[in-house]
Amino acid sequence: MTSEQVVFYILLALVLGLLPAIIGKIKGYSFLVWWFLGAAFFIIAFPLVVFISSDYKKCPFCSEKIKKSATVCRFCQRELSLK
């Protein structure tokens, strides 16, 4: 394998690592952790991040991310109904 091929595969892994990182960030997890996992173990990290559940939901009043168990939004201070 030539050095150009090695560089290509490293860059490909770094770019592919962005997919789990972006999905993880949307679900409320660390971007850097999921980027590293995605770059190193894409085959495992991508399905894992897709199928894990998020611990967050959007506040129906201000649309900020809050924990699912929250009874009061920490941003707008409105009470939330538990569903």
C-alpha cells in the first residue's frame, strides 16, 4: 500500500466519523466521542448511535432540549405535563 492510499483511508475514516458524530450530537451526546468512535469503528458506531434512544426531548413551549424526566423547563421555566 502506498503512502497516498494510507492518507486517503485515514481521511476517509475521519470524514465517515462525522456521520455518527452528527447523529450523536442531535441526540444530545458528545460530538467528539462519537466522532472518534465513528472514525475508529464506523461499522459498529453508526448502527449503535442510530438505535440508541435519546434522553432528551424538546420543550413544547420554547423548543429547547431538556431531559425527558424534566417537569419544568430549565430555559423558559414552564411546567411540563408528564406523558
